[in-house]
Amino acid sequence: MEVGFLGLGIMGKAMSLNLLRHGFKVTVWNRTVSRCDVLVEHGASVAETPAAVIKKCKYTIAMLSDPSAALSVVFDKDGVLEEICSGKGYIDMSTVDSDTSSKISEAITGKGGYFLEAPVSGSKKPAEDGQLVILAAGEKALYDEVIPAFDVLGKKSFFLGKVGNGAKMKLVVNMIMGSMMNAFSEGLVLAERSGLSQQTLLDIVDLGGIANPMFKQKGPAMIQSKFPPAFPLKHQQKDMRLALALGDENAVSMPVAAAANEAFKKARSLGLGDNDFSAVYEAVKIPDCSADA
Amino acid sequence: MEVGFLGLGIMGKAMSLNLLRHGFKVTVWNRTVSRCDVLVEHGASVAETPAAVIKKCKYTIAMLSDPSAALSVVFDKDGVLEEICSGKGYIDMSTVDSDTSSKISEAITGKGGYFLEAPVSGSKKPAEDGQLVILAAGEKALYDEVIPAFDVLGKKSFFLGKVGNGAKMKLVVNMIMGSMMNAFSEGLVLAERSGLSQQTLLDIVDLGGIANPMFKQKGPAMIQSKFPPAFPLKHQQKDMRLALALGDENAVSMPVAAAANEAFKKARSLGLGDNDFSAVYEAVKIPDCSADA
Amino acid sequence: MEVGFLGLGIMGKAMSLNLLRHGFKVTVWNRTVSRCDVLVEHGASVAETPAAVIKKCKYTIAMLSDPSAALSVVFDKDGVLEEICSGKGYIDMSTVDSDTSSKISEAITGKGGYFLEAPVSGSKKPAEDGQLVILAAGEKALYDEVIPAFDVLGKKSFFLGKVGNGAKMKLVVNMIMGSMMNAFSEGLVLAERSGLSQQTLLDIVDLGGIANPMFKQKGPAMIQSKFPPAFPLKHQQKDMRLALALGDENAVSMPVAAAANEAFKKARSLGLGDNDFSAVYEAVKIPDCSADA
Amino acid sequence: MEVGFLGLGIMGKAMSLNLLRHGFKVTVWNRTVSRCDVLVEHGASVAETPAAVIKKCKYTIAMLSDPSAALSVVFDKDGVLEEICSGKGYIDMSTVDSDTSSKISEAITGKGGYFLEAPVSGSKKPAEDGQLVILAAGEKALYDEVIPAFDVLGKKSFFLGKVGNGAKMKLVVNMIMGSMMNAFSEGLVLAERSGLSQQTLLDIVDLGGIANPMFKQKGPAMIQSKFPPAFPLKHQQKDMRLALALGDENAVSMPVAAAANEAFKKARSLGLGDNDFSAVYEAVKIPDCSADA
């Protein structure tokens, strides 16, 4: 199977290497051309523009850093739109908001092309290991055709229906995650103030029904007030806000998520926005020394 | 090693059987004598009163159904207090509030005995498999001496300091659990109202960093509005209330737990108190059919 | 003093009549011309277009029904923009969002005119009685010049600084109001479920430090589950959402407003959006008959 | 009409003076005898013990500082119980919890006496001016008989049914008050962070439908971070907790009150418990200088 690949950042490089290793013929493009070299060593072809990739390949995958990059490769000169046409498929795996996704979708389908949004859950390591979780939405026929590629890139892919559903599903998952992080932080602070060992709480939680990789991985750093940014708090808070807005649209009352969102806002106001979102623990912990009157 | 065992309910029976299987000599007592038979078949001795068990054994474990039963075997006629004395240890593994625990502790130590509260995390299956998690607090010397028994009963035991800390630690864990269940319920309702598949949300959550046994086990039943009571909602809400009260004592502000508690109260007001605590999902879901104006 | 007046709805009619009664010379315009008749009887002149009003008058006040009407009289053919120029002032007293207000402001000042946004607090009766509260923002010099008109229209006017501050101030006030309505509803439900008389609670509240016109006016209807729409719940909820968004922009954590907002959303989901915002009481009251388990 | 009066603190002194001024014959008792002098100057008789007051008077009013004092004058040697009997009425106007009230009620009625709990709303100034609001509950016949005294002490009295309802009604009112104070604080902080004048917000609020004496009186001090204790924050938070507990008993979900309670707890943790309850503003305001990332 032959595929195009736009964007060779940390994620894109790992993903296109996986495709090559599994026998796909891959034509790559990247804004900074030198990043193509290592792919070429593994057998990739290089094209000079996004349009050239589209022209050459029936299927093209994009993995760009943000919405503006995602828009740029499509709409700019020498972009995807210049060559997309009936019979060709474009799969955008970048994490973008649903507005961006809809804009790209309309442009592609307006030219007769097929479109799939396919944001992923998982970062560098899962990308390298082909262990991503893929949340695809858009043209079902295209999804079915590119399953061989998704099988190489991820441990599991889902088809979620119409364009926008991929982004929405990520919001729902991240909302649950954000509320859980608050619940965990409140528990850690309550333990400490009640004279219990936080480390022991971590150990006990990890042995029971609510044990999960996030608590296990972040807990030990949190109780040392360390929050190396895996997922920045300001982005988590933005996702909480967008999930609550999605709830507002559909008249869904979510008081726990709303309380969690306010705690993330408090953390932002404390200047913690660039830390990992587990830094909401610091907002819960204020003041450091309890002085009850 | 020889131990006494008071209380042969579902938990107590499983636990004393485990002790017998691992070579402990066990003297049992139960209010309803007939429940002792199966233990005798496995080699247990029977005593006629709690006092008789204490008299015969250096260490006695109790596993009673509730605080009033826990108090009764200690303070009533022919109870533990009549024979407890210096050199003897009493380990109460029942789940009781910290007041009850303190009352028993004072009585035992007042007679020169050693006391340990040791509530467990885990129910019937882990009890049978010797996979309980044991939260012990009280006399450290006694804890050290009975570790061989704890090793048989549980996969892990913790010594948490002074009497009361076992009960407190359970509250903290259950508070985190209750908030998580609310976060999960809100996510499930948001998914449905936003046109996403709940089953797919379950699948995606289970593949990521927040995957945990509770979501995995209860989720499929929840989205079918089934809530077979493993841990009744009214008990979960009581634990939320007590955890918030513990926070009140120590001036810890916990807005997410407070929001979750109010949702559990709403569920109680809907008559769901005897269902599993996952039935809070029904309170979040009201009204069943969204009718936005 | 001579002023133009655009828009003769319920509010505009009452306001322009007040100006006439206090000796102002007023030139009016309304989309439906017949609504001008009663003003003419009281001495008003009529102009055929918004542009004609601007051409004739140094100061023109607008009181339109919504943002689209407010934009239309400015930007459409024969609109304000065609005649506004240096030396002329335009005062928009319509309730519009800050984006609309900014758009109009830029257009007016781009032509050399002066601009003031001046939304009011108060509806029909205060408008008739000249008892509005005026929240003005924009060009201070213009504000100072039109104070004689504001003195006639309102019991009090405020100058709040740059354009947008009028809209923001309204959001802050409405947010406090929305949270208060929730607090009141919770109190009414708690009273009833605790076996206390709701009417007596109303009487007691009205005699104390938290007595206020809103509780006094809406309370008796609420406890009869009547919610005649003075300010529709869906608009109140929209203002809560916008106030929370303003807080988000400025990293202000507002957990009580957030909880109140979720209750309004619950009320919307129950189909109460077109009722008065006091109908949030119905959402708090669910279920009607408590059935605790 | 002749009445006994127990307790001559700030409130009791003002109240008994009012009774004397309106022609009541009053027999007073106070633990510190010297505080009786000024009452004697106004015509009061003095008795040496609570029992002696009861013996002499058909009706006795008590106004003690706290539950333990209220219990003490009834149950201690030379206390109320020694002389109370059929045909005599005891009216406790102290603010006590419903358990204390029930205990006293049972003791009085057990001796054949009549009992009324009658906590008041209002402090020193209203007590001096005879402008208290009286929340009476218990024996209706006794209430009817002492109305002449209540008419002198308060601007309004209410009969609320069975013993305990007076205390409950106070909790409901204070809960609404506590949530309102939080709503107000959030609004003040939002105004400041959004670049609006807090003083102007106070002025605008005071002109509209949510204007109330509490905002008017406390607002100006709050924005200067002054919180002279009229009603200490730690007591307000205790009342929120008790009101939420009353809601818990009756399965009433009150998410706004719960969020407000958590903010009061945060304020306590900051060492503000002895300030006026308006000091919750300081907890909302954290951090003083917003540093959003």
C-alpha cells in the first residue's frame, strides 16, 4: 500500500517509520526538508510540496503541530487543495479543534476528495511502538480502506461517525481525566492534613479498584510538588472549558467537572499554567500551612 | 501460630479458612453456632463465648458485620473484656467508624491488652483468595507479631499509626472513588447527549491513562442503567459525608468532593440509595430526554 | 437641548416621552412609522431615516431591541454611518454584547464621531418613571455633555471607562443575581423538606439583612411553582456562561457561580428555558417527592 | 404582666430594659450579680438563683450566651428544673442547636412545665430598639400567652411548630446568607480583575433588584479588606455545615451551598475564622495578583 505523509515532527517521524517498517511505500514531505533524510534512509521517497504528495498518492496522512499548520498545508500555495480530487483520500491525524477540522473537511470534499479526521490518544512512546489509540471520524469508506495503516500506527482505532466527533470524544475523555486529577489532589491533601502518609495512600490506591496509570505515574512526583509538563495545565483547563461548553450546547449539567474547572482556573491564577495539569494539586493545597481559627 | 477468630460471616468464614489452610491453629466463635461446622471440618476448634476465645488464644481476630456487633462482642457478658489482659492482642478487622474503634481500643488497653484496628479493602472474592488490602493502626508491636496472619489474609498490609487512622484512610480512598464515579457518569451522559457512543467511550477510556478496574467493571452495566449493589450508594454517600467532615475538622476545602456528594444526595432523593453507588449516573442523567428551550 | 432618538419600542417610547416632557426637542425615527404618532402628539419631530436624524441632531440616542437591529441602523443604507461626523455624538442604550458594541464604536469613531454605549438596568416601569440605572462607557466628553438627558431618563448614571465595560458590568451584576436565585431556591426546598413553612421563610427573610426586592417579588410565585417570564431563564444562563467566560479570561475562580450555572443548565434540560429564571427552583426541587433509601 | 429574666449579657440587658420600659414587672438573675444593678435602677427585682426566679414568676425568659450556659441554668443546682411545674412557662431565647433545645424541652415538660424555644434574628442594636425577629417553636399555648412580651422585644414573632424548628429556620436563613456572601465576593473579585470599579459595582447593585442591607453595610469595608466581626466566619461556616447536614438528613441536594461551604473552609484554613464572615472575600481573591500562564 502506498501512502503520503505530511509532517515529520516527533510524532510524524515515528509514525512514518512504522509504516515503512511494515512494508508501506511512503512519500514524505516536511517544511524543514532535512528532517526527511532519516526517512529516506529507511526507504521513503520525498516530494517537494504537499500538492506533489497528494498528486502522487491515493492516500495521504497529515500529522501537523497545531491548527494553523494543519490549515496551512491544505490552503496555502502548493497545498493539498491544489491536487486533491475524486478518488483521493486525506487523513488528518493532527489534534485540532472541530472548527478547523470542519473547514478542512469542507474544502477537501468540495473538490471531490475523501476526508477523515483522526486525532490520536498517546504521545511519543506509543507512536514509536505503534500503540496509539486512533479516534477517526468522517468518510467511513476511507476509514475502511486505510485500516491497514491504522493497524500499524495504533493498537486500536475507532470510527466515530461524522467529522467533529473525534475532537468531541477527546474532550469527553479529557474532562473525565481532569475531574479525576482534582479528586486525587483533594484526597492527597486531605490525607496529609489528617496526619496520614501520602505515600501510603498512593500505595493503597494502586492496589484497589481505582488504580490507574495516571495516578501511578504522576502521584509520586505530585507529593514532592513536582509537575514536569506532560500535558500543560492551561491546555487541560481549556479542554475542561470546551467540554463544559459542549455540555452547555446540549443542556448537560456537570457540577463535578464545573468545580474541577474552577480549581484549574485557580491554578492558572497562581501562575501554574505551564506546569503539568497535575499542578492543580498546588491550588488545592493552599495554604501550605493550615492555620484554622 | 494459634489465633482466635470471632465472627464467621461471609468475610470471616473465608478468612479463617485461609488461616487454617496455611497451617494456623484457629479457635472460632460465632453467634450462630452452626456456622462453625464447616470450619471444624477444616480443623478449627470452637469456643462457646468470645471470652473463652480470648482466654485460650494469645491473638484474636474479629470480623463483625457492623459497629454494634463489634461493640457487643467486646462489652457484653462473656465478652472480650472479661479475659483480655497483659500479653494478649485483639485485632478488629471489622469496618467501623473511628469513634467505635477508639472506644474498643480504650477498653482493651485499659485492661493491659494490645489493640489493632485493621479494616480491609476488598470483599468476598479477595477474602477467599487472600488478596485483601489491610489498613492496620494501633499498637505497632502487635502489628509486627501478627504479620504472618496478615500475609495469609491479604496481598498487602499497611501500618498507619495511631488508632483511627485505618478508618480515616478508608474514607480518603472512598472519597476519591466517589468523585471519580461522578466524573465518569458526567462523561457518559455528555457523550450520549453529544451524539457519541457510550460503549466506544468505555473502550477508549479503557485503553488510556485513566483506565481502572472500577470503570471497566461497572461501565457496561451503567450504560444499561443496571446497578447491582456491590457497594450501596447510601453507604458511599455516608463515606463522602464523613470524608468532608474530616476535611471540615482540618479546614481542607474540597469543592469537587462536595459537588460529588450533592449528586449522591440527589440520587438518594430519587430512591436509589440501595443500588450500587454507580447509580449516581441516573441522577446525572435527569431528565432522560433532553428538552432544551 | 436637542436630541435624536432611534427606536420606539416599549423602552424607547417611554424614554423619548420623558425627554419631551422635560423640555428636550426630540427628533424620532422608528422602522414602523406609525409608532411615531404618539410622540408627535407630544411635540416630537419625525425624520425618515436614521441618517436624517443624525444629520439634524448633534446627539442621537438609540434604543433597539437586539444586536442585529443595533447593527442595522448603523451600517445599512440610510444608516447612522452616512451622516455621522466630527462634532456629533451617538449613544447606544440597547443591550448588546461587547463585540457588537465594539464594532459600532469603531465605525462611529472611524468617521470622527463620538460614541457611548449605555445599557440600562430596569425595564418598562422604571423607563416610564425615569428611574433607569444607566451603565455608560466610551467617550467621557460625550458622557459629560449628555448628562442632562441621562438625568431625565434614569435615577442614576455611571461612567465606566472604555467601551465594553458597560456590558461587562451588567454580566457581573447578573452573575451575582443568578447565584442568589440559586441560594434562595435551595433554601426554599430545604425549608419544605425539613417541615418548615416556605411562606414563613419568605416573611423572615424579608425582615432581615438579606431582604431584597427580587426575593420579595418572586418568592411568593415561586413557592406556587409559577414563573412568569420577566427575565427568561435561558438568557440568565447565557449571562452566567458569559460571566464565567469573563472569569476564565482573567483567571478568576468562581465555584459558586459555576455551581449555579450548572443548575440553570439542568433547568434548561427540563424545558424551563422560556420561564422566568426563578424556575431554577424546579430543578433544585427534583424529585418532587423525596424518597430516600 | 410579670416575667422572670435569666441572663443579662449585651442582648439580655437590652431586652429586659425594654420590658421594664413597657411596664412589665421583671425579676432578673445573672451569674455575675453586679450586672443586675442597672436593671434595678429601672425597677427590676433581683432573685438569687434561677430556681428562685421560676418560683416567683409564671413566665421566665432566658437569654444565655451558648448551649452550655443554657443547659447549666436549667440542670445545675438551684436551676430552673428545681421549681418548674405545671402552670409555669419557660422561654429560651438563646441561640442553641436543636439537640440542646430538645434536651431542655424534655426536662421542662417532664416536670409539667411549658417550653418554648425562641431564638432571635438580630443583634445589639435591634435588641435595644425592640426590633428583633423572633423564631418561636414548642408549646403554642405558651406562645400565645407571651405575645405581649414578644411584641415589646421584637418587630415580629413567628410560631414555627414543634421544638427544633426555630433552630432549623435559622440554619436555612443563614445558609442563604452564606451563599449570597460568596456570590457577592465572586462578583467583587470578577469586577476588579476585569478592570471595573468595585465601588461602582456596589453603587449599581444597591440601586437594583438585588439590593439588600447586608451588601450595603459590608460591601464598602470588604473592598478595603476590612472584616470587623459582626458574625464570625467560623460560626457562619458551622451553620453552613449544619444546614448541609439538615439537607443530608432529608436528601436535599444543594450544590451552591456546598460550594459556598468549601470556600468558607478555605477561608478558615487561611486563618480568617475569627473575622466577619464577609472575609470569605479574601479566600475568593487569592492570589492577590493574578499571574496567568
